Amino acid sequence: MTNTELYHLALSTYGAEAQTLMVMEEMSELQKELCKHARGKDNQLSIAEEIADVLIMLDQMMILHDCESIVAQYKQEKLERLEERLKQ
């Protein structure tokens, strides 16, 4: 099964509302781990795990909202803008 097929299955199994709540929960868990790191905790593995969770959920949100190509376009524009700012 491809990742995309798995994401579609997760969305159809758990539903859009549950997965939308889950993305917020996963982002909160990442935020918590980043705060712990800012306070001096050595938690690289926990941060990596939470980033993976958030990325998986964001992929599902792009499918749910049918905006994968729009996100890619915005991402490219924002990266180009960042590059320009860094050149100054």
C-alpha cells in the first residue's frame, strides 16, 4: 500500500473530523517537545518522532482539503522569498 492509499484509508476509517483533531493534537505534542528542548532537555528522538507524526497528519490534511499542488506552490514561493531575504 502506498502512503497516499494509507492516508485515504485513514481518512475514510477515522473520518475528517477525527483526523483534523488529531493533526492539532500531534502539533501540540511537537510544540511540547520543542519547549522541553528550549528548557535544556536532550530530546532529539522525541522531537524527531513528533515531527514524523505531524508530517503524516499534514499529508492527510492536504488530501482532505485537496490542496497538495496549492501547498507545493505556496511552499516554493515562500522558499524563494526566504532566499531573497537571506541574500540582502
